[in-house]
Amino acid sequence: MSQKIAIVTGAGSGIGRAVALALLRHGYAVALAGRREAALQETVALAGEFRSHALSVVTDVTDAVSVRHLFDEVTGRHGRVDLLFNNAGMGAPAVPLDELTVEKWQQVVNVNLTGVFLCTREAFRVMKGQSPRGGRIINNGSISATTPRPNSAPYTASKHAITGVTKSCALDGRPFDIAVGQIDIGNAGTDLTARMAAGVLQANGSIAPEPTMDVNHVGQAVVTMASLPLDANVLFLTIMATQMPFVGRG
């Protein structure tokens, strides 16, 4: 019980990679879940001296069998799960709503929402039955859930729904010592946000560059949330680039 066991989805890049590495550096054993084995192995390599505590498991979070396999691999190796970071997600092309395909809408909802449900369901199953009982689930939400960008209906809707999942599961987890919280992130510096330096569409129709922050700050924030005892919980935490156009956006 001296080492806690974590699962991080979408651990092959970006926020998932930063969080997985931060957890490894803080003494966790971490299962890295993602669709691309090569990307997961890159994360393992970046862990350096902590790489022996990393387990890569190729996982499709939209597939219930694949998600069950992930949790079976982790419990088979470590016997329990103390932390799940639901991070795997995707966006859709920023096109007018009437040009958005049904297939793209469904793909975003399947990854961002159904994937979180499937992973959370498995985490509840494991955490309710393990001894000591309980654990922590942290969902990667988004500030866009309440303050969307133009042409972002699929992403915004799915992340707005995650807030409902977080609240509902925080309630349902209480009797089983399962703490559920959410981190809402604004403009973490990753490959996906690199384009912001050249300018992105604003609500008033203008194109403006936006500042980003070091993604490692997100990793540290998740470690802080995860480090609390199970009788304390950060239900919602917002971390963002200080000067990004969010407060007052629109």
C-alpha cells in the first residue's frame, strides 16, 4: 500500500502524457492507456528512472471490452486502482454546425463522453470491491463546457456533459469512498495548442493570438488533487493561462 496505482487515458501525448509523468515522478505506478503503442512507449521513455513503474496498455476507450481489458491488466499486475484520470478526448473540425457530419458528432461524443462512462464504470467496479475500499477519479473537463469557442458544438456539448457525470458520480461514489472531481484546463501548451500563437477565431469574428501555459503545471495540479485523503475532494478546479481570453470572453 506504499505505492498508489493510477490509470491515465490518452497518455500518449499532451495533457495525458504530462499528467502520467508527474504521477510517476511523485511515486505512483501508472498504467498508460491510449490507442497508439508507439506514443505510449515515448511517454514511458520520457519517464527515465521511473519507467519501470509505467505499464503501457493499448486501449480504445470507446470499446467496453478494451476498457475492461485495461482494468484487468492493471489489477492483475497491482491488485488495485487508486486513481483514474479520464483524459482521452478529441475535438471536431471548426466548421459551421450545418456542415458538421453526424459521423464526426458521434465520434466526439463516443470518445469524450462514452469513453469516460466506460472507464468510470470499470473504476467503480474495482474500487468498490478492493481492500482498502475506494479511490479517486479525476475527469478532464474544459473551460469550453461553459464558455465555448465558435463552431465547437460537439466538443462543448460533450464536455458540458462531463460536468454532469462528475457531479453525479461524486454523489454515487460517496457510499463507497470514491471521490470524483474535475479539472478544467485552458490553453495548456501542447502540440494541439501550438497554432494559437498564430491566431485563433474569437467570438467577435476576429483572429487573435492567445497565450498558453506550460502543460507541466496541469500535471502538478492533478497530483495535488490526487494527493488528498479520500475524505477530502476538489470537486472542480480551473487552471488556465493567466492572460488568455476567458474571463470576459465573448
